[in-house]
Amino acid sequence: MRALLFVLLLSIVSLSFAAPDNVVIVIGDGMGFNHLFLSELLCGGSPATRLFRVSLGLNSPADALITDSAAAATALFSGVRTVNNAAGLDPSGSPVQSVATVLKERGWKVAMITNARYYDGTPAAFYAHAFRTDDLQITEDLIACDIDLFVAGGLEKLGLNPFTGKPKKNGALERLAASGYGVYGLQFEKLFEPIGEKKGSMAFVSMGDNSFENVLLPNEMPLPEIVRKSLELIAGPRLFLVVEAARIDDASHINDDAAVKAELLAFQKTVGLLLDSFDHSRTLFLILADHETGGLSIIMGDERAINLEIAWCSGDHTASYVPILSYGAGSESFSGFLHLSDVHRILLEILGVK
């Protein structure tokens, strides 16, 4: 009888510490704590982000107090504090391994979805090893990568004729197909079938960055819809998914009140969609920011989001804590003050990767 009780207790303990089947990370680029609070006010009701436990995030790179997106994303994805402008590189310029590569080698499916250009700092650090201004190298690294699903903007760099809407002969889109990817364009229109053994799918859903959510072009999709369509192309278990709400940062750089509100509301809707799409008991959800942009503050309004007024103190990144929110399987491992590079370490510990 004692032996049976011991086995049952051991089973319960083992289940409580079981590694998650999926990991879903949402990055709000440029989203400080005041941005997050504004998004909750705009969302109304019970914002999805209120389910999460909260940690304070540090993000300084190796060469400065204030980070850019490439250095912050390299810290997150590779666990290395590097210099600004370096995507997937250490301070000496040597390549560092992304968590996407680590998990792919262990049988996970890896995916990234962003409404920025594919060569922007955050997505580049997921798969590339280059300084963020080296668009050609980032494109070559994209073609050579082994991601299961990648969705971004940037068709103008990949050889799509803007007048005919057709891919150019022997362009980067055709090379992606030759490397084994099914390639999609605007509105997820199929451009190429994979040649040879299929590696995965790539979709490029805007010519450059996706326009701000409040002024989308007719052929552009809102971020929640991009994510919903993307999830039709991939599924768990053992899925490592990163979704970037990238244009919060751009709206904050230009201090555009209407645009930042629209981007933040789309962020909240995206979080809600992802929570509805995965089993909470078997999925680790993380929400975080790479840095704060604009020095946003809320100076007027009420909790019903009536007459909300915001103010800005900068047009650039600022030195401030950023949110690191966690929920679901393994979320108890995130607490206190954490550098973005610590998130990488804790994540691999939870997944049992050494």
C-alpha cells in the first residue's frame, strides 16, 4: 500500500513538473509597462494579459545602457548580451546559436510571425547572423535557414515585381522554393510550391512593413488575422512559436497616438487568439518587450478608456524596465528581475535542454 501511494505521489510530482508541449512567445516591440497598461484600457473588460504573472525585465546590451531590437532579440533568442545592431552575433561578431536552431535539432517545430520586414532586427536575430544593416546577408541566411514556418513583410526585397505582382525570375522567392519552402505572398496567395523535399512554409504578406493597423492597405491583413491564417499552416505539439507585434515600436518612434493605440489593441487581440488556440495546461506562454520606445505616459482618461490622452518624452528607445509576463506550464520559473538573456536560460531549463 505504501509503495502504491509513493508511486501515485511520484506521478503527481512528475506531472506538475512536466515540460510544456508548446512554447508561445509574444513580443511587443517597443512596448513598455505604460504601453501595456494602455493596451489593457483599450481592450476593456478582462484583458488577457491580466492572467499572467509579472516580472521586471532588463535589456541593456554589452556596449550601452539603451538597447536596439537586434541586440535585445539576440539576448532573448541566444542568451548572449551583444552590441547594438548585431543580430545573432556576439560582441566580437561571431555567430551565436538561436534557440530556434537548438530546438529544431531536438525535433521541435519552430515558427515566427511578425508584421515587420523579414530583415528587421527582431526576426533577423531568430534565424540570421549579421549586422542589421546587412540586408543581403540576412536574406541569404533566410534562404539557408531551417525554420518550419516564417511569416513577415518585405516582398520588395525578395524580387516581387510591384507592377505585375509576379516574382522575378531566379529571384530570392524562387530560391526559397528551391530550398524546400512553399512560398506565399500577399493575402497568403501561393506563389511557389516547394521544390524537392518540403522544409516548411514562408509567407510574405506585405511589400515592406505591414501598415499601421488603423491605415491598412486593401491587400494587407490585421495582425490577428495574419496569426490566425499562419496557424492553419502549422500545429503542435512540440511547437516553438514567436509572434512579434512589431509596429508598436514604429508608431511610438513617431509619437503617433492613433497608430500606437491601434497597434496595442491588435496586440491584445492577438494574445487572446493565441490563448484560445493552445491548451493552457500544456503550453508555456510568454509576453515580453525588447525595449520601451517614446517614453509614453497616460495623462488623462478613465478606466473605460474614455477621453484617454497620452504624452511622449522621446522619439527613440528609452532606458526602462520592460514587462516579462508568463502563464501556463512552467510559468512559475519566471519571477523577479530578469535580463532578457535570462529568459533564454530559464526556457531551456524548463524544456530540459542542456
